[in-house]
Amino acid sequence: MNISGSNLPAMSGAGPGGEVYSASLAKKQQQADGRAALALIESAGSTAAAQTPAKSVTASLGNNINVYV
């Protein structure tokens, strides 16, 4: 697959200017993807901290075991 500025429909015959425009659009898209990924990571971290902690274990836990079936 060959991707270059001259193969873009809106930029056909634009020459090097079309390639620069295409590279600029690709860079902006990568930056937007990066910001979205960081926001997702941050939201996942804050959700884990907001969860309620587990109940504490008592000293008598497991002292009475029913072995009769």
C-alpha cells in the first residue's frame, strides 16, 4: 500500500505542500489519540481509588468449621 500526499483525492497535484499537510494532520491525530489514552488511564486509576475497601478480617474467622455433610 502506497500512501503519499499525491495520492490523496483532495490534494492531487498539490506536490510537497500536500505531503506537509497530510503529515500535519497525522501528527494532530496522534496527539489526540495520546490525550485520549492518557485520559483513559487516569480515569481507570481514579476509579480504583474510589472503590470501597474490603471488610476487615476478624480473629475468629474460620474457628468454627462444619465438617458434617
